[in-house]
Amino acid sequence: MAKTTQLRTYTVRDGMLDEWLERWREEIVPLRLALGFTIDGAWVDRERSRFVWLISYDGPETFEERNAVYWASPRRTAMGLDPDDYLAHTDDRTVERVR
């Protein structure tokens, strides 16, 4: 499969940005990396309470198939993390690098 990259933009609920960032760094990123994803960068827009990141997968499965593995993993379940508790809006877009 070809490498797939998603640009993810999240609007985080008021007052929850720092908690979201901590959980993303400490829980989400390590599991994503363990499952073969790459985090290509992450940014925060505190003024608008937005979190933006790039995530890629370049493996034998499609991004969607590997993403399903992430969501079904026991480690993901053990997090007890419901994104809806933190995120008011999400926008995920598949993007291509321009060379």
C-alpha cells in the first residue's frame, strides 16, 4: 500500500486543551507508534482551542484497516478515553505531499 497521511484538526472543548494534549502525548501517540503509524507533526492554536496533527501509515494494510486495529486494540480500550469528552469538532483530511 502507498503511504497515506491525514491532516487532523480538532476543536477542543473549552478548558480541556492541556488535558487533551497530555493524554494525546502520553497515551495516543505511544499506541499509534507501536501500531506502525508515524506522527509527522503536531501544533496547537491556543487562541482558537485547536489541535492540528499529521498522522501517516505506510504498511501492508490500508490506513483505514490499520486505524480499525488501533480502535479495536485492548490498549486503546484500557485508556478509557472518549474523544467526544474532549473534542467539540474534528476534521480529518487525507493529504498528499507536494514535491
